[in-house]
Amino acid sequence: MRKCILIASILIMGFGAKAQVNDIPLIGNKFTFGINAGLSLPIGDFAADYAPTHYGSTGTLNGAANAGFHYDIYGGFKYSKLIGIMFQYGANNNSINNSGITTDPGGVASSSGGYTSMEYLGGFYISIKFIKIKIEAKFLGGLVSCNYPTLTVKEYGLSIIEAFQNGSGFGYCGGLKIKYMMIGELLGVGLGVNYMGSAVKYPGWTDDIVGLQTLSNSSVKMSIGILQATLGLSLDI
């Protein structure tokens, strides 16, 4: 009788342990790693025409930025069946629209180059699976850094050079991606769209009126908004 009770107890404990294992939310793909690349589309103040600050700075800048290129790499860990944490490094390269730098009549303007904005972000993501399709949404925050090109404005017989220190600020990114899983549902090909926003502060800038004087100025800021359309590969294990 005792043996029967012992065997029954072992069986009950075994079935209970199996049920608990099956209930552990980490069963399945726990990690995801990937790379995305695509378009970087400036919007808002980042895309708006720029009036040189020597006209009288209001403490804010516009970017006159053109469409450019975006890429990012990321890694994520799911701690439940739907939700995980994600870390992402990304970059955006956007040229500046020189014709969008407004000057007084007869003036011309040029820039030393374009913008390179870097993203160092972390946060949460949600992943929902439908057979071989995964839908993922991410909500990230962190640091965004961005340069501001040196501008040269020529008007009224003067040459004015405006040079900015590199800037940074808090940034955030929200995105949605649809992935098709292949090769044992390990490799994914995905289409995604993200919005990245940040208020970047430039701690100082100089206004060099060539041959006359150089002025040092206090901090200014620029709101950066970028819509990112991407194609990417991922490995889910």
C-alpha cells in the first residue's frame, strides 16, 4: 500500500513539475538580434528651412535637413511570452539643403557637410507570433547626439562663419515591425517603421564675421524628428 502511495506521489509530482515547466514564460525564442537599414526622413523643425542665427537667435534652430540613410543594430531578451527588454544603437545621416538656408536678398549660404545623429537607446518590446509571422512593437529611450554643420553666409560684402559645438539630449523611439520567419523560424526578414524624436542641446557656438570680430554665444537647441522606414534581418533563438 505504501509503495502504491509512493508511486502515485511521484507521478503526481512529475506531472506537476511538467506543468510548471510548460508554464514558464521563457519557453521558445528568448533572444533576438538584428540589423536594419533604410530611409531617414526628417520632419518638423529638423526639416524646416533655416535662418542663420546672426539674424538674432531665439535659442532654437531649424535643420533644413534632406532625406538620408538610417541603420541600427539591436539585441533583445524576452522575459515573458510577449514582453522583453531591448537595447539599440542606431545612426542617421542627412545632408543639409543649402537652398533652405535663408539669407537677405543677394546673399548665399553653404554648409560644411551634413548631420550625423547617433542613438543609444534601451527599453521594452512586444512580440506576437502568428504561425510564421511576428509582429513586434518597441518603445525605447536614451541618449541622442547630433552635430550641426558649420555654415558660411555671404551677404552685404561680409563673410560670416557659424560653428557649433556637438550637441546631445534625451531621445526616444517608437516602432512597429512585421517579420517573416524562415529556416526553422530562426531567421527573420522584416519591414519596419519607426519615429525617433529628441531635443538636442548645443552648449555653445561662435559667430565669426571674417576680418571684423568673433562672437561667442550661449547654448541653443533643436528638435529632431525622424521617420525611419527600414528593411532588416533578425536571428531569434
